Amino acid sequence: MKGLCIDPLNNFSEYWKQPELSLTDFRERIIRRFLPFPKLMVSSASSRKCFATVSAVVAEVEENKTFDSERAGLVVKELRKSFNSGRTKSYEWRMLQLNNVARMLDEKEKDIIEALYKDLSKPELETYIAEISTLKSSCQEALEGLKHWMIPEKVKTSISTYPSSAEIVSEPLGVVLVISTWNFPFLLSLDPVIGAISAGNAVVLKPSEIAPATSSLLSKLVEEYLDSSVVKVIEGAIPETSALLEQKWDKILYTGSARVGRIVMAAAAKHLTPVILELGGKSPAVVASDVNLQVAVRRIIAGKWALNNGQACIAVDYIITTKDFAPKLIEALKSELEQFFGNDPMNSKDISRIVSSTQFTRLAKLLEEDKVSDKIVLGGQMDENQSKMAPTILLDVPEDTQIMNEEIFGPFMPIVTVEKIEGSFDVINSRPKPLAAYLFTNNEQLKKSFVENISSGGMLINDTVLHVAVASLPFGGVGESGMGSYHGKFSFDGFSHKKSVLYRSFSGDSTLRYPPYTPEKLKLLKAVISGNIFNIIMALIGW
Amino acid sequence: MATATEEVRRVVFDSREASAMVEELRASFGSGKTRSYEWRASQLNKLEKVTEYHEAEIIEALRSDLSKPEFESFVQEIGMLKSSCKLALRQLKSWMKPEKAKTSITTFPSSAEIVSEPLGVVLIISAWNYPFLLSLDPVVGAIAAGNAVVLKPSELAPATSKLLARLLGEYMDSSSVRVIEGGVAETTALLEQKWDKICYTGNGRVGRIVMASAAKHLTPVLLELGGKCPVVVDSGINLQVASRRIIVGKWGCNNGQACISPDHILTTKDFAPILVDALKQELDSFYGKNPLQSKDLSRIVNSNHYARLTKLLDEDKVSGKIVHGGERDISNLRIAPTILLDVPQDSLIMQEEIFGPLLPIVTVDKVEDSFDLINSGSKPLAAYLFTNDKKLKDQFVRSVSAGGLVINDTTIHLAVPSLPFGGVGESGMGAYHGKFSFEAFSHKKAVVYRGFSGDASVRYPPYTKGKLSLLKALVGGSILGIIRALFGWS
């Protein structure tokens, strides 16, 4: 089948091979070429079929201009119809879809790795661990837990409703929108979709246009593996996203920046749509001096440069340590970095590139700021042509610099020094709440006070990032780092409405509740509420 | 003199003053004092004392704002709040305990827990219909979770608003709990500030405004809205009990001015006349021949709402459909319990939330048809069904989406604190009551603890083929694969 088709990805790689083409040009060409092309955007059967000639493609583009609000409305309408038919509610349908996702992950591993390599030069092992296997566990978790999750939860009833029984029924919300991002474009697209499907919703997924190969692959795979009348991929950039956001959804999950998060929530407000916002922030790592330095340093590196080269919402943004300990920490970081990525990290195959020229420019600017450029103690190399940046460590960067005030989202690691390690708490609390906060120490008291005093989405003591792999923990931010959470059962809950149901019979009807409200009734009620048996008896005998 | 100063103060509560107040509360929250169990418990105790020591004043304020019968004030406002306080006090310690969570093989060896922490400084905007309960019940949750709170009671229930400001000022820790009275201007000034959570009770129109302002600061919202709560009535039921329970949920709940009051009834053509008769008879026995004079019914809150309700009733297609009641008294803002039969679907009364003493009955051929009718509108805050048919119950629970459902009764799911109370779709988002109140005002912080032992180099670069095959084997759970990879036979 593949041999018969003109694979659009091959064309992408053609562009990619032209060295004179800047990343912006590259992206723009992709957008020009494919995004206004409706049959690629709305994942329909024809997107997998061959395109006969280029002229046919051009004709198509001219015929159906962009994916506008009207077309978005039609997609939602169709999905709502499918949802209303009730079939997404059955356990069988949900299991089938989840099984299909799992099968897709097994069968298309190579394609996924390839797409992520194209978009981010992401090393195969990183793709495998952070995207494919994490999704596999999510599927597994859902497949194993779903039956149990779907069972209504019995709860105790109270004296005021006696006799009665009560339960909390989880029901799907309806038609939901998942807007994903480019840094883990596969995982962060499908992980919420798994939750939405588990909960029995119809879903539209909008992958990030900044990871075009993955976006296109997702569109193809979802069409191929999932029930396409209920799960759809819409590819596109700002105009398509705006068209989608104008529609009425029953839930929106957005992963990305706080700026766009605000736009998403404001759009959702028009339709009273609840949102899950997975944002980022400056996630700190506090390093005390009483640690196993080699292990700590390796784990910091794993949570920064070995995590999409720092382009991750839970990557370590900066380190806080004591003045005395900083030199030792830097030495250890240098030596482990060299071991991991060699003498010339710019040529290491084990490190992702910077995703786009916009991001490259933004990052370069952070480093070039006056007060910053002379603080580099390691790294600093960059290669615009390949969009590569070396792991870079900076020491004692002033607080009023750009790099200390925005989420870095790249391979720079400033080290902030404090006199005493407890001083790090003020440094963290003076900023918006981050998505994650890390602490390395063997001191129990310090751990305790860190957990008590620092507010962040999640926390991990003596490691980085791994808390996202614990399915029994909710993953989500607080304050500037987002709202709502998902993962494991929390994904199911995030896309469900918890419907309270109270069952009563016609027996045991007490006239006490009803008008006319006599003083005796009031007296009895007061006695009942205060739980005074003596008063109840007195009221009952009419005193 | 005192009122003059008050006037001046009211005028200057603008965004600047609101911002200064939030800053103060933030400093107080930042000091950490609201986090302690002792502070939370002492504040909850004080709220309970408010209900205990000031019962008569609360009842008086509610009478002044709504002519609310003492019985209703006591049961539905004071009694409910007291139970909320008691429950929170009894369970707070266990709510505050971090919840242990299982960890996975990927993070072995490790331990994990979910820590509930306060969000910070929260805003509660309350409504006029249950102005005491709907103001303080969310405050109980916010305090239990350890937050600093600003409460904005509704200006449409001015006596209660004033009383709340006075009592909370007197009883509560004013460095962390404040009441700001006011209308649209004050609310706007408050909404411009950055909050860590906003709980709003009211209508969908303002709900949208609240959420849009919250979006500017990425503030999560709890919106308690309303909707047209339907009651489906099947035949073959205990008609007297059903009618009484419908009446008590409608006219016995602030004369229908309640977000979970039955909005309309759905029943079969055949059963409708029987039901109407039963309702009439029970209404008579509850409120007498002249309900406009009954002391057991609330009045309409103000002349705006009175005008809105009479407009619903006076619509051409509607006025001829009255089968019971319809009397009104504009000087006392009273409207009698009114039942309408077969009002057209396109009339105003069938389009908007009624929120008053008018009860239209819609007839269907088969009782199951009512489910489609409900699902064709926006999702209500509550839906009720009266039946003895097990199958019908199941179908109702499965197919009707609403904030909450009650079978064979109305409104009392509110009194079950183990059930979350909240809407879905147009009826709102988020939930509270009981432990859910604590959770609504808490952040669930995921915490994982690891040691430095058990560090596997398979995680780290350089990424060799051997590492990859080991990982794949681990993920695939193939023991043979793991052994092969460990020996380097990939």
C-alpha cells in the first residue's frame, strides 16, 4: 500500500535535505503545501489514498480554502451525532478503541520513531521511553482498570434522606477537544485521547503544526486504527485552532504555554466548557550538599538534556544550591555530561535538536543578553543550520534577566546560589508556581519542609521527571502551571462527569418535611439536628 | 454619620482597593497560618458558633430579604450549614492526611503520596436565593482546605449580606477571611484581581463573565449554575407521596426560587389529569385556600423578578394554560403556586429557567419519550424521576445527563454530603459539599520520594543498542528478552 502512495513525508524530507532552506521556510512550505489542504487536515479516508497528480492537489486547495469555523462546526455536529447514538458509552467500544491504540503502538513503532526524528532529531531511545512506552503503559492501565473505573461508586447516605441509597455514576461529557504540543508530540496527543476514550467521549485531536511529521502521522494512524466517526484528527495552525475553539465542546484539554492557555480558557468560557490546562513554568531543582553527587547529577542531566534537550514542561529549568557546593556540582555535571554526550555534544546523536528557528532565536537571545553571556561555565555552542545547541550551564545569573524570568525550555541550565539551602524556598516561592519541583537531599527535615512550603504541580525528591510515570498520581499544574490533571484513573475522571444519584422509595415519608410549618415540627427538627434524644422525645410527645 | 461614611467606603471599593485587600490576604496566607489544622478548626468552630448564637438574626434577615418561612430558613440554610461545619470539623484531620499512592516499576525503589495543599486566596461570589447557606457553605470548604477567603454576598439579599459582613467580621480571623458587600461595580473590581480559585453561584450568563475574567489569571473556577430541572412522573406510583415531594421541592424551596427546584413536570397524557388533581389537593392542604396569605411560602425576591415571572405567565400562548393558581399580589411581591398544562415548547417559560412558583406540565405519549425531551435541551443541575419501574430507573440513570439525579424524591440529594454537588454543561462545572468542598479548594500535589540507591545506567546516554533492547524487553515484560539483553545478545 505504502509503495503505491506518494508519501507526503518523503516530500518533507526532500525539503529537509536542502541546506539553504531555513527552518522558517521549511515550516512555511509545509503549512502552505499541506495545511490548507482539507483532506489532510480532516482525517478522512482519502488522506490515505494516492494523490493522482499535483494539479489535482492544487485544484483541491483552491476549491476548499481553509478549515474555518463553519467546517469545524460540521465536524463537531457529526461527532455529536455519533456521541448521541450512545455507542461510545459501551464498555466494549471503549475497550476496542484502547486495544487498537495499543496495537498501533506495536505495529507502527518505526514510523513513530521516524516522525519524531524528523521533527526533533529525537534519539530513538528517548522516543521509545518517553513517548511509545509511556503510552503503552497508559493503554495497559486503562485496559486493566476500565471495568472497575466504570462501576458506579456506592456512597453512604445521611439521616435526612433515610431510607435511601446513593451512588456516583461516571458518565462521558460528550464531545471533547484535545490540543497538543510539539515537544512530545506523540505522547501528549494520544495520552489525553486515551483518557477521553476511556471515559466514553467523542474526541477531536489537534496535534501541533510545529511537529509536522508527527502531526501528519497521527492523522493517518488515528484514521487507520480508530473509529473515525468518533475520533478525528484535525491538523493545522492558528486559523484551524481558532476555528475549533469557536465551537462548543464539553471539555478542552490543552497542553502548551500559559499565554495560549489563557486564550483557550477565555474561548471555553463562552460555552461554559471546563478545561484542563497543562502548562509549564520554571521547574527548579534544589541540590543540597549531602547527596550522592554522581547519582544526583546523572538524574538532573536525565531530566534536562536527555529529555528532549530541555524542551519539556517538566524538565529542570534551573538549579538552586549553596555557594559552597556550586563548584563541586558544576564539576560533577561537566564530567557526567562528557560521559553521556562526549567531548563534542554538538555531534552527539543522543540529544534532540531545537525544534524550530523561532525557538532557536528565542533561546539564542536568552544567552546573548549582556548580563548573561559572561556567566557561561560550560557549553554555549550553537549551530543554527542544524538547529543544535550544546548543553550549557550558567552560574549566578542575575535575577532580573530574561533567562531567569521566562521558562527556558531548552538546553540552558542556570545555577542560582544561596547562602543556606533553605534560602532556596524563597527563590522558588517568589515566582509563579511551577509544574514540578525537585529536591536532592538525604536530610529528612529538609524534605519535609520542602513538601510543606513549596507549591508546585508535582514534586520529586532525589530524582527528576519520573513522577509522571507513576499512574496512581495525578499529573497537572497549579496556578501558572495549569489546572486540572490527568494520567491513569485521573484521565478517566478528567473526562467524566461525576453524576450524583440518590434512590428513594415511597415508604418512610414523614410529614415533618411538609407545610403547614407548625412550631412543633420546627421543635422536633431542631432536636433531630442537634442530636438531642431527650428533646426529640419531648417534641414527639408534644411538649 | 455612620451611614455617610459607609456610603463613601462603598464608593471607593474599586480595583485599587480590591487589589490592596488581596495583597493583604496574600501576605497573611504567605505567613502560613491558615495552613495549620488548628487555625482551620478554630475558624470552622467559629462559623458553627455563628449559626448557633445568631439563629434569630439569620432567620430575621432571611425574612426581610425573601419572607422566607422560619422553618425553611432553619432546615435549608442554618441546619445545612451547621451539618457542613460539623462534618468538616469531624473529618478535617483525615482529609488533610496525605494519601499514599502506589508507585510503579519505572521508579522503583520509591514511595509516593498525594498531598492536599491550599490554593491560596480564593473568592466566593454568592447568590440571593439561599443567601446564607450559599455564602457560607463554600467558605466552610475554603477554610477547611486552608485558604484565605473573600466572600461577596448578593446585593439582592441586602439584609443577609449586611448580617454576614457583621458576623464574619466579629467572629472570623479578619486577616484571612473578609466579606465585601456590593453589586456589579464591586464584583467587577474583585474579578479583576488574581485569585487562586473562584466559586460562583448564580446564572450561566454571569458564569461566563466570571470564567472569562478568571481566564486572564489562569484561575480555576467552580461554577454552580442552574437550568431547567425536570421531574418525570410515571404512573403506578404512590401519588400522594410523589405530589408532596414535588411540592416541597418546588414551592417548599423558597417558592421555586432555587437552582435545584423542579422547573417542569414531564408525564403521560393519560396520567396528567390525575397528577394535577393530586397536586391541587396537596397544595391546598399545605398552603390553604388562599396561598397568597400563607406564611409558609417565600415571596418573590424583588420587583424585577416579579416582572420577569409575570411576563412568562402573561405570554399569549401561556396564559390560557393555567390549571391551578395564577393569583398574584404585586404590592407584596407574591405569586401563588401555579400549575400549567401543555404549554407550547416555543414559549418563553419553556425556554428559560423559571426560578419561581410556576410549574408547567409537559405531556408525552410514553413516559420514556420524556428522556429524549430532556436530552434535547441543555443539561440541568438536577433531574428527578418518580416511578416503581426498575427498568425505567436504570434507563433514566443511564441516559439522562444532569448534575445530579434523584429517584422518587426531589432536592434532597443536596443533603447527602457523600455526594458531589455540582452541574455539568450549562448547569456548571466543579462540585462541592462534604469532602468535595475540601477538594475543590485544594491542590492535589503529587509527591514521589526516592533514594540514591538503585540507579540504573540504562536510563542514561550514550544510548546503545543494548540499552534499547533491554528497555523494550522490560516494557514488553519478556523475561527471556531481558536476560538476552543483559548478556548483550540483542
